[in-house]
Amino acid sequence: MSGREARLQALRREFLAEARSEAEELERLVARGAPAGDAAPRCRKLAHDLRGSGGSYGFPAVSAAAAALEEGLASGGGAADLPALARALRAAVEAARAPGPVTS
């Protein structure tokens, strides 16, 4: 593995560690439905950032799950099951963190 590839892998691991924490926070914040007060903009920002970063770091499932949650939050949660969307995001992050096959 080249130095550049090693740095990219380190950045991806760092992203996934942070994404795990953020997905858990989102899950807590939406556990009872649409967040209100200060929690609402925080949730929207976390989901938005995970949507973009997930795609940038090569985790399309994380990006897609974050996009679904972001869209649910944007609609005020009225038509969306926000807790289920947050659980799906956490599951996508956990799946991305799972060790994959070793390639040479």
C-alpha cells in the first residue's frame, strides 16, 4: 500500500468513527419523533454532513441513509418514521465499519 493509500484509509477510518458517534447521537435525538428547539438544526446538520461525507469517502449506503433522514427531517418528520431512518443510518455506518475481505 502506498503512502497515499494509507493516508486515505486512515481518513476513512476516522470518518467512520466520527460517523458512528454522530449516527448514535441522531438516533437519540429522534427517538421520540421530530426534534424541536436546538435539536432540530443540529439533526439536520449532522444528517446533511453525513450525506455528503459518506459519498466523498466512498460509503454510498451511509450517504443514502443520511439523505433519507435529512429529507425526513426537512419535512418536519410528518410523513417519515424518523427513528427508523436514524436506525437505518446507524446500521449503514456499522456495516461500513465491518471488516471486508482482504485484497492484494
